[in-house]
Amino acid sequence: MSANPMSPNPAALGNDEIQRYSRHLILPEVGMEGQLKLKQAKVLMIGAGGLGAPLGLYLAAAGIGKIGMVDFDVVEMSNLQRQVIHGTADIGRPKLDSAAERMADINPFVEIVKYNTRLSSENALDIFKDYDIVVDGTDNFPTRYLVNDACVLLGKPNAYGSIFRFEGQATVFGYQDGPCYRCLYPEPPPPGLVPSCAEGGVLGILPALVGSIQATETVKIILGKGETLSGRLVLYDALNMKFRELKLRRNPECPLCGDHRTIHALIDYEQFCGIPQQAAEPEPEAALNEWEIDPRGLKAKMDRNDPVFILDVREPHEFQICSIPNSVLIPLGDLPKRVGELNTADDIVVHCKSGMRSAKAVNFLKTAGFTKLKNLKGGILAWSDDVDPAVPKY
Amino acid sequence: MAKLMIPTPLRQFVDGRDTVEVEASTVGEALDKLTSQHTELRRHLFSEEGKLRSFVNVYMNDEDIRYLERDKTAIAEGDTISIVPSIAGGKHVG
């Protein structure tokens, strides 16, 4: 460390800061003026997961003065394939702690503020108001709309990115009279129609590229240089390595940012997205309904040699990972055309990974005239937890 | 011939393909042909009333058809129609 490592003056750089940011300082588009703008900037990251990983690493390295992070998850083994800000030793720790530690190691000159909470209509405006730019790295529709609405209401730009399997989207919303997320998509899809990453998978490297685009746009907005993605949607297809660009327009009829606004405050986003209200604390052991069986119940049937037909409605590649003994695979999508392979006289237990697809299968089979049906509650994950830990969880 | 770009979440309904070519003179006709060849896709793109769902956007080249002539937007040889649904990225919320 030199004599003047970091200047406490936000309008000056200490000697160590000058050394650290030298490759920025010699870029005419950044220079001392730009680097000081970065030092004075306050950026809020929503989520410290797949997109948050590259965002946190690069925004810290770039010398953003204050970085806020909102997240309430803990690091899990299955995160590490893509959330490179966390390490194996961090499993079980809050993502915020793990990410903040890594960022502080990359750049101790950055102030990191941790919001260990679920972002909600009650706290969003209060958290957002202290920041210049919000970077949306969330993983679900209610939070997407919440972040968008809060940004537009407060007049803050939103560097947006989204990922699915091999495909990414990125743009900037709510910047200089540009469009917002509601201009692009007035309404969310109903739950269940679009598979989530947990159901559909995601290439581990994909968020690196999309998150880097978001970080780049954030830095450009702070610097006031270049042309931002506002009004343009970048589509990235990793499988074919293709980038495309679509025009985005502010929708004059947008209820949030259009000419005749009807939304002036945050709403209930779970309800907006058609998601049933969840109890604040999940009930420890919700009772089974008449169409459900739990893993221990199924195991007891099998142990008694009761005749039971176990129908697995997952995909073939999931069946390859693990399966319940003597189960028969018919993927949910194939069920309508293969329903003839099932017998209404059999006692049928349907299962999938966690119980959602099998619940759909049970509903479908009910309409097809089946009555001796049970959905395996919690799916093969619960089977692994309660009956056979040798079955791997994925 | 119009080329339809199929996004990742919907490829499972078109035998895993990323593009489908159909003979059509308007965007509406192209989507109609696409969904009659691949019937499972229909409910993902259209509501029960036959309206394009509000979380699915359709682009003619790089322009949103909502700002052209919607389903009546004419297509010419070499045009590309893109279906762009909203994706959230991440995990279970419900």
C-alpha cells in the first residue's frame, strides 16, 4: 500500500486507486473524470445468483463506489455450476455474505451494502431510493414486475437481463423516456405455462455473458458514454452462437409509463402473476389430500407388495439421473397420446421431480376417467429425503 | 416462404427445431400455419379466444408487429418472423 491508498474524498482518487484503475484511466472514454463518476455511483443489484455473480465481480472490480445487493438465499451445491461468485466452501452460507466477501477481496475500495430480505412492495421503494441504477438479476416474474415498476416510479434506469437454457435477453428499461418491461410484456405468463430454470435447466456459462452485458450497460450509463441498449432488446442464442437485436418502443398505452398512466404505486405482484398467496412460514407438514400420497406411504405399499403402478412423468434425461424402482416413464407431454398404455383398474401413483408436473398429470388422468390415482407428494426429491437417500437429488 | 424463429422454451413443440419455414403472405397466416402443423404450440401462443398472449411478442424482422399491422402485417420473401416470449430465468416461484 502506498502512502495515500484510497482517497476519502469521493471527488479524488488515492494512489492505490490510480494504480488499480490505470487501464480505465488511460481509456479516453473513462479517464479520471469517468473513474470518479464510477466512484460516486451507487448501483443496486437484485439477486446474487446466476446473473448476480458476474455483475458483482465486475461492478466491484470496476470501482463502483457503493453496491447494494438484495438476496435471501443460501448457497447450494447446484448453484456452483453457474454462480461463480460463490465457492464450494460457501455451501450453506447466505449468498450475500459469500458474494460480499469475494467482492471485498476483489476491491476493498467498494462499499457493499447487504439487504438480506425478500424484495417486496413494502420495502422496494425504500431500498431503491438510495441508488442511481438498478440491475435486475432476479429469477421470477413477480420480482421482475416489481423491480420494473419501482424503477419507473422512482425514475431509475433498470439494466435488465434474463436467461433460459441456452438463450438470453438483455436491455435497459426506464432510461431517458425509453420503454419499460411492461411496454414489452404487459402481462406475465400464467404459472406453469413457461418452465422455470429448475425445470428447464440452464447452461452454466450463459449468465456470465448476459450478466456482463448488464454490467457493461450499467457502467456506460454511469459514464454517459456510448449508446445504451435502451429501446433495443438483445437476444443471445448460445447454442447457435447468434446475437440478434429487436426494436423496443415505449408503449403509449403502457399503464405504468404510457401517456395515460393508471399505475401510481406498487401492487401485489404475486397476485398479478397469478401465484397463490403463500403463508409467511411454510407449514411444516401440510396434510395430504385424497389425491396425494407421501413417499413413506408409497414405500409401505411397496413393502406390503400391494399392486401399484408407479408412473414417472419426467423427461427421459431426468429418468437417466435417477428413478424409483419398477416405475414406468411416460413424459407429461406424451401422456395424452400414450394414455392407452395405462389401465383404469390399476392403483396408479404418479411422480415427477417435485410434484408439480405429476399434479398436472393426475388432473389430466382424472378427466380421462381414471379414479385410482395418487400424486407422490414432493416427487422423487421427497423420496430421496424420506425413503432412499441413495437416490441423488438434482 | 417466411422463416419463423422459434425460441428455446417453445422448441419442444416443434420437434426441437429453432426455425420453421412456412408459405404465407401475412404474419397471422404464418402463425396459423405454424400452429396447425404443431397443435401443442397453439395454446402457448394464443388465448382461448384466439388472441396472441400478452407475454408473447412477435417481430417482423426487428420490428414488433404491434407497431406494424399486427397479424395483417405483410411478409415478403426473405423476411424473418421471431416469436419472443418473456423468460424470467431462475427457479420455482410457486
